[in-house]
Amino acid sequence: MRESLRCMGKVVLDITMSVDGFVAGPNPSLDEPLGENGMRLHDWVFGLRTWRGRHGLEGGAGGPDDDLVREGIESTGAAIIGRKMFSGGSGPWEDDPNRDGWWEGEPPFHMPVFVLTHHPRPTEERPGGTTFTFATDGIEAALAQARAAAGEKDVTIGGGASVAQQFLAAGLLDELSVHVAPILLGGGVRLFGDGGPARLELVDLRSSAAVTHLRYRVG
């Protein structure tokens, strides 16, 4: 058992937040899934070479921010996301106006993705190697599936905030990788709620004019 744990990767929350602690703005909708001004959180990544390549786009900038994004992708073998991150909806899938998710054509993950939901749905294979498995048995069962799929690589928890808070409260995170964008949203969805205390150890700090990257080990 100990040997198998040593062969596993880490469980890492990877998410961008504003300086005032929000991961989405107020009033999310199908037109603005991250709420008012929420997309501005990710301005730092949209022009990077690695991000553009994952989305089937050419060009883009290199540099330290791009290096960090590439490193994260290369170390990740599977991802876990919430229903809101997948489609923005809730309730039965047949009532979800965005039931196929935000990504048309080829999703940018190119790996197994486990979507936390209360509503069963068959696993879907999408072009480019992305597989969406709809996990209905809670976060621990979803993590077990993701670990098996990831092998020796990391499992990335992609959000949103509710998913991040659940994993943190359950003591299932090894590290937090938080990208702090130079923006004040003034309201919306906070990354950290009213959960219990957690001891964090800073293990990496990188910054540019566009973003500050903080990586913490969870004690």
C-alpha cells in the first residue's frame, strides 16, 4: 500500500482568482459563464503559446508564464471539475440548455476528466483524447477514479469554488496552485469559504506583469 502511494502523483487545485479573492464575478449566465468581468481573470493565459496550442490555435507568447502552464499540463494525468465548470447548469441533464458543455468540437483537456454531478450520464469520448466521466458518488470516489486514470501523474482539481472548498475541507488536497490576477472584481464567487483552518507552506512563487503564481503545500 505504501509503495502504491509513493507511485501516485499529487492532488493539486489549480485555479485563478482576483486580488480580492473571487474566482468568478457576479451574475453568471450562459453568455458570461464567469459572471460580470469574470473572463478578465484569465487574460494572463489567453495569449500564451501553450494555452493557444491546447485550444487548436497558432502562435502565442512564450516566457515564464507559458513555462509554468506547460509544466502543469505535462505533470497532469487526469482532472476533476464541477458541474458548473462543465456546463453552468444544474438539475437533470435533459433540462440543461448547455448539456454538451462549453467546448465545441475538441475540448482542450486531452486527458480523462471527471465531472462531479448528482445526475448520471454515460461517459463520453470527445475528439483529441478528452473523456468526460460523470461521477455521481461524491468527491472521494471521483478522486479514486481520477487517480487510477492518472497513474503516476498528478490529478488536477479545476474548480469551481465549491469543488475546491469540498476537497480542501475533506483534506484531499496536496497542493494549491493559485494564480492571482491583478484585478478587483468586487463581488461574485469567493474561492475560499467558511471551511476549517488549513496550514499552508509556500513552495513556489513566480510573478510577471500579468499574474502572480503561488504554490502551497497543504499541511
